[in-house]
Amino acid sequence: MSLAALNTAAAANEGRVLTVLHPTERTPLVGQNGKPVTITLLGQDSDIFIKAENAARARAMEHLSEGGKFSPAASDLQACEALARCTLDWSNIPKGWIDGTDDETPAKHSHETAVALYQNPGVKWLRDQTDKFIATRSNFLKASPKT
């Protein structure tokens, strides 16, 4: 095995596709078109994720050093913003997951819609899946050749 193959940064910067699973059945979800619900995500070792995390820490430290108080809501928004920055694209995400309605129409991806998606408490399970996917480095490693 090549130790150089353990570098996750390149794949983390390219992004990988998460197939969204049902929150309890753990089966792949499909959209109205019969195709999988997917999200293309950058990994935790990507330049964008690292920059977003560092910026969030710097803002929090500055706020606290100026006498501000910790705000769970502000912290949650920053986490959603960082996750949205790592969301490159998606397919078959219904509008209802973004606006809290029953609308099954596929939503167009944008940074703003991604933030709204991750802030929606009705699909917190999806945010948990994306957080876990981004943090799982094996999603951003090449498979080892079979010997």
C-alpha cells in the first residue's frame, strides 16, 4: 500500500456523492423521477471546509473577546453555512425539505437553499447524514486494491 494514497485532501476538494438514506429504514431514497436523492459534498479536509471552520472560530473568538455571549442559534447558523459551502450540488431534494411544506417538486441547488435545507428542523436527520459523510475520511480515500 502506498502511504501517499492516504492523502484525503484531493478527493475532499473534488467532492463525493452521498446517496441519501431513509432516516429509520436506512434504504436509499428516490425522487419523483425514480432516481436516487443525492448530495455532492466536499470533505472535512477540503480547503473550503477548513476555511469555513477557521472563519467561524475567529468570529466566535472575536465576539466573545468583545464581551458578547455565546449564542446557540448563531453557532447553529454558522454550522449550516459551513455545510452549505461544502454542498456542491444535489439531485431530487424536494422543495418541501427546504420550506417545510409537502412540496415534492425537486428544488434547485444554491447556497441559500442549502442553508435553508440544513436549518429545517423537520429534516435534521439529513443534516446528520451529511455531517457524518463529510467527517468520514474513508469516503474521500481511494479503495485499496485487492491482493
